[in-house]
Amino acid sequence: MATSFTHIRHQGPVLRALGRTAVEALRQRVGRPSPDQGIPGPELHETLPPRPADLVRAYVRAVGGEPDAYRDTVPAHFFSQWTFPLLSKTLVGLPYPLARVLNGGCHLVVNGPIPAGEPLEVTAQLTDIDDDGQRAILHQRVVTGPRSQPDALVVDFHPIVPLGKKGGDKKKVKPTVPEGARELERWRLVRRDALDFAILTGDFNPIHWIPLAARAAGFKSTILHGFATMAFAVEGMTRHLWDGDPSRLAELKVRFRRPLTLPREVGTYVDDVGRVFVGDAPGGPVYLSGTFRTRG
């Protein structure tokens, strides 16, 4: 069942942040940060109202989860819905071409649950920039939790900004799903899945749901959000490894390896050393790779 467009009413802060980012990209002077740019940047903080219960339930269903597993909590992997507006403010004033930013991956540390029905304390900061002249890797950190445990969820983001031509002629070998990895499940993804994720998180980047925009950006078709790929993988591990208990996840670190164009059938794979992959098949292309740690 397609996600109702009525959930867009919850996405005002995200949509306003996208608008600010677009305006900033048009106005900015592209160059390199000055020595007095101030890195690490200031800590930004805000208190957010509880996440709407209907939005959380619809999101969990959309990424293949079981809403009853989150009756009293909010999924940790839903963080993009409430963190993006504050994260976007940490980039204001940077002289990089923000319209070209790519999602390189993220690192989640789950110190405690995100309670449903409670306000959230959110703090965000741009902590570092790794700029080698060919690309800039930004390091942003956002911390979320209720007042009783404000560091319940710590997420490190690593957006990548391409700056110029790649150095050298040597091509990087793209990773594949290890031959010995165990398949947990397969999922058939269609273009509507990306639109549903946009409706539920507010990330309406057109490359995810408008075919013409995706092709203009160099993709064969629309591509699934990296955080959606991650959410599908986490829910698969919850179902097949953790007896349906999402609180078992203590840490997850993922990299987005290549665009996942839609439609496509992919699988979630794990190995015996705590690695997870989303890919076509053992020996085939990888779209997400990562490591995870559990508790209990």
C-alpha cells in the first residue's frame, strides 16, 4: 500500500531546511574554507516535540518493519527525519558546492531508547573537514535523546563534496558481496518506495522520485535514499537475527557504495564477523556495506 501524502504535513521543518540549503547553494561563493572558518563549528541545539505516532507507524511499515516492535519507542534509523534541519544549519557559510553533496555514510551509537511521546533534545555540530583538493569529507555529529538521557542516540555523518577531477588513472575496485555471506532476506524495490520514504522523512531530493531529475544527474533511473537502504537492512537484521527486538542494536556503521537504482531486487547479507551488506547476490555489486554490534 502506498504511503499517504497526508504525512507531508509533518515535514515542514525538513522542507524549510531544504529550501534554505537551496538558497544558500545559489548565493554562496565556491572556494575553500578560510583558516578562520571555525572548525569545529559551534554546537547548535533545539528541543523538538515528540514524533507523531501515525508518522512513526507508517515509516516502520514502509521500511519493512513491524510497528508493534516500536509501540513505546522511535526507531533509531528514523533519525534523518528530525536531524536534517539542524544539521543543515551547521553548513551555513561553508564555501563548498553544497548542491553536489553526496551521502557517504554514517555511524550510529545507540546508548538508549528514543521514547515515543517525549520531546527530543537535539544537538548538532560540524566537527571536522578533510579536504584534499579532490573532495571534501565533512564530519557532522548529532546527538538526540529525551531530557532524561540526552545522548541516547549519537550519529556521525560523513557527507562528501566532489571538488575536482579524480587524481591518477587508477580505478578503485568496487566492493562486492562476499561469497560466504549469508542472505537474510530479499526485497523487491519499486520507484514508489523512494517516494514513500521522501513523504515520511521530508527528503524530497528530486533524484529519488523524479526520473528526469535522476537522469539529469547522471543516473539511469531514480535512486533509493541511502538511509532507506540502511533502514531496510536494519529491519531485516531485527527480524532474522534479533528475534524481532530492535533494542538489540547497539552500534551500526555503514558506507553507501554505489547508487541503488529503481526498480531492483536486492538482498540483505551478513557474515560471521559482524558485517552487513546490501547487494544483488554473493559476488555481485554492493550498495551498502557496514559493521554492527549488538547488546544482550
